[in-house]
Amino acid sequence: MQKNTNLIFYFPYKKVGGVSILFLETAKFLSNKFQIILVDFLDGYMGRRIPEFTLHKNFEDEEGYPNNSILILQSTFIWRLKDLNKFTPETKILFWNLHPDNFAPLKIDKDINKSKFKNFIYSIINILFKYSYNYNKKYISLLEEHNSIWFMDESNYSKTQEYYPKNKFLFNLLPCFFSKKKTITHKQIDKILNFVTIGRLVDFKIHILNHLIYRLNNLSEVKFKLTIIGEGEEKPAVLNFINQLDLKYEISFIDELNNLELGEYIYDNCDILFAMGLSSLEGASRSIPTFLLDYSFKPIEFNYKFKLIFENTHFNLASEIKINHLETSSTFENTINEILNNYTFYSNKCYNYWLMNHSENIFFKNFDLAISSTSLTIGHIISNKFHQPDIITRLYYYLKNKPKIGNNNVHGFRYPSN
């Protein structure tokens, strides 16, 4: 790919989030190889942190995007772009699947606690949703035909394949990138250890956090404190969970740190890190023993098997917690003791995992292949009439978001009704 090719990383979002951080990291690294454009609010997370030699386009008042460009998106239904008409038909598109539910179809699950009548209504609604599902399936088939979907890990691939079993997805993996950080070469373990967890306090992340808090309460031979870095609407639920425990250790909260502050905090104040996704690489890239956390939308009612980052496969930095994550008796306490007794060994293992899977050279090789392989254009999307949502999706989002329409100023992606 030539230097004069524009790479447009599109993610208008005002709060801190993994996609914004990943796009910023990638922009910095690729700015000496391509012309980079970041699309965000003027006061968005990326918009306030534009790297040197990188252009910023405020999507709210941009008149048009340049030709000879590749648009890079977190996987989404492209009608959600409010300014899709500002791209030229020749603009190529690369969809980067960064969450297993990026292409999740509309569905309402039945609930045994609901009345038979309500569940009957849910069944009728799900029948209507099949129309939307078939639309999605055709849309994704077009993306696949042009080799435009690339998955950050095997978990994203398998979940998307599970949603659309009749689509035969290519096993295209484009793992997350994380730049080299200052590594810890020697660690003096204090009498009171510093455990840290990073992650937004949202619905699919708080259950594993609560489970971690509970399991840490069983560490009888280790003195430690836990710092939770992250904010979100589910923080009251976490505090309520903590208040129900007879807690044997100290917990403190830090709502938000910018990239530089976070890195410095982790380097200076973290002995063991617990995180999912890109946040887990904050530790591994610094030679800090790092546990991966998987996600769940409901409380975890069994012994979840905690694993270190180098124990994963196919670049998985988080997957949905299922029964195969169960262990009959807890190995967590023994693993913590093993780390403390062989700290340098585990530090090196985590660092080498980052080096061989998510470092600069590994990423560029995969990224160059991805952008060279996609042949999908904005023109293909429009000619196949996928630039507008289907009628069922339009109706669903209108009814679901009617009170919020016009009031969502956190992200720049549209619902069918606005």
C-alpha cells in the first residue's frame, strides 16, 4: 500500500473506550507509513489527543472525505454512519470486529418470570425480527465476498459465525496492536501487594469484576489491596456488591486516567493486573503478570478459572463466560502464590506473549494484509441498498429509543430514527 493512501479511522465517541484507544495507538504507529485521518467530535476522546502528523476531521461539520482512502471501522451496520454521503463511492472499507456482538442480530429472549402472554408477544416480535436477520445476513455476505471483515481474535470470529451459521466466514484475524512500553526489569514485592483491575463499569464487565472481588476475599496468605480503574453506570451495583461482603482487604476506585497517566500508574503501582481486551496489554507489555478477565451479562455462580494472558489461544483477550470456564476446585490461590514465588518468570512469560502476538512488527504484517485484501467500497454498499436500515430495525429502534432521540451526544453513530 502506498504512502499517499489515506487511512480513515472512524470512531466519534466522547468517553474513554477501547476502540478510541486502539485507533489512537494504531494512528501513531502508522503515521510514518500512511496519511492518517481520525474522525471524531472536536471534543471527542480521539479529537482531544490527535497525534503528530495525523489529521483530525470533525464529523459534525466535515464537508467531504478525500478520495484514495480506506475507511476503517469497528464492525457495524454502515447505515449507522451519519455522514456516509460524504465519502466517495470509490472509498474502500475495512471492518475490524472488536467485540463479539458487533453484528449481533435483534432478538428478545423469553423469560420464565414473565407472563405467558408477554412471552407470546416476544415470540411474535422474534418472528418479525427474522426479516431483519435476513437483511443482516445478506449485508454480511457482501462484506465477506469482498474480504472486508477481519476479527481481532478467535472469540470474535466464532461468535459471529454462531450468529450467522449459514455464512462461511474466512478465518481472517487482525489482532489488537499495543505499542512497546517501558518494561519493569526488577520488581521489589512489598509486604502489601498492589492488585489492579482496568475496565469500564458496564453491564458485561461488572459480573466478572464482582466475582474477582469475591474470590480475592479467599486469599488468606497474601496481604494486598485492590485498585479498580474505571467508571460507568454500573458502579452503584459494584459498590452494593462490595457492601454485602465481609471484606478482608482494601478496595479503592479511580474513575478515569488518560493514556499517559494510566501507563505511569500501572508501572509504579501494579504488581498483578486483571483486565480484558486492550487493557490487558497495558500490563503484559510492561512485563507485569496479567490475568485475563472474560465477560458475562449475568452473575457468575461457579468457580471461574482465572488464566494468565499467555495461556490464551488465537489472540483471545476476552470471551463470553460459559460452562467450560468452570473449575471444580479453585486454582486461583495457588497461581497467585506461584507468581509471587517466581515473579520474574511470569513477568517474562507475559511480556513475551505481547511481543509475539500484539507488538508493532506482528501487527503491521497482519494489518498490511488486511487493507490490501479488502475490495469493498462505499459504491458496493449503496448499489446493494445497504446504506439504509430495514423497516423492522427502523421500527425497533424508534420504539426503543424514542425518549432519547436527539439527546445522545456521547457517540456519533445514528439510530434509524435520527
